Amino acid sequence: MTSSSFSSAHIPDRYDFESMYAGEAKAPPVQPWDIGRPQPALVAVHEAGMVHGDVLDVGCGLGDNATFLAARGHRVTAVDVSETAVREARRRAAAQGVDVDFVVGDATRLSGHEGRFGTVLDSACYHSLAEDQRRPYLAVLHEACRPGALLHMFAFAEELEAPFPGPHRHSARSLRDVVGGIWNVVSVEEATYASSLGVDDIRAMIKSEYPDADLDSHRLDGLALDEFGKATMPVWHVIAERRG
């Protein structure tokens, strides 16, 4: 099943994440991104020694990535537009005895951090932005970093087979073009994004969003599952370096 299996009419230009986290908006049976642990792709980035200095985690959600990095000695500022998500992120970090500077804010309008960060993490934030927000967002991140800082961006891949509908997907070429307009793109490589969705969860989500969908044709029983029995999503891992 590819991303073309689903109509783009079902993908909103902007997401109301506060309503999603607060349970006030129509949402999947479970939040697909809440896996209760850091994304394995991020863990691999850290283990490869590609996280340096102060870290900015944009669109941090429930904070598991930020908490993971802070527990390993990084000073982390984590930003999310949802007050409900940040409140839960603070609770999770405190439960692990980890100090993270969680901030409620719009990642496209950050200020007061110019030239500070050595690493930026975007774990499934960019692909939730509307087209007119993407370049201003990348420019804001660039200004928040010191020279030579690295951006690690994980965005849903347009070209690769995806098991369920989701936010805007991006081609490797479009990411190189848009990100490369502001940052120096080092690489764009395939990676895997873990989800909290089992096969039955995906069936329910597709049926809710696409009532006329022929679920049998999607071969959901053949999904790539992780060791927890949850579906994985193909993403592009963009590594880019701050200019100047």
C-alpha cells in the first residue's frame, strides 16, 4: 500500500494538536506517535555520536526523545504547541528524575535562543506543517543554532510504502530542495519510524477516515512490525548543517 491509496482531501493544512492531546478532536484509537520510549532512529543517531552540545527538540510531543537525550548528559530545550502534551512530558521526565526545559510554544516562531544550540531534533514535526510554514520554520531553527550545528529531521517519505494514512509526506528531492535553501544538506537517508499502532488499530483508523476503503486490498496482515507487534513507518532522515 502506498501513500497514493488515500485521498489528500483527508490531510488538513494545519493540525490542532492541543485538541488531539486533550481528547477534544476526532483522533485514532491511540496516538500513533506515543510509543512510550524514544524513537529507535533517534537512539541510533545518539549512539553514532551525532548529537552535540545543547539540543533543541521541536514538536517534542510527550517528551520521550527529549528525556532520553537529557538522561545522557545533554541540556535539552523541548518545545511543543500543545500545553497538554508538555504537561505530560514534564510528568514523564520527572518520573525518570531527568531535567528538561519543556516550553509551550509555536516552533515556527521561536525567539530568544539565537546562536545557542548545537543540535536540533525534528522528529515528525516538519511533515505536520502547512506549505507556507516550512521555510520560515527552517529559518527560525537556523537562527537558533550556532555555526556547524546539526539538524536531524525525520519526515514521512512520499516514495516509500506506508501502512496507514498520516501527515503530509515528502520526497527526498523536495526535502533536499526546501531544507537546502537554508541549511547545508549533508544526507537524506531511509529510516524507520516506530508507531504505537497494531494491525487492528490501523484497520480502525482507516475505516474511520475512509469508510468505503477495501481493507482486504491493503494486506494489513503483511505489515512490517517491530518487536512489540506495532507497525513501522518509512521516513527520510535528513541531516543538515547550519550555514555560517
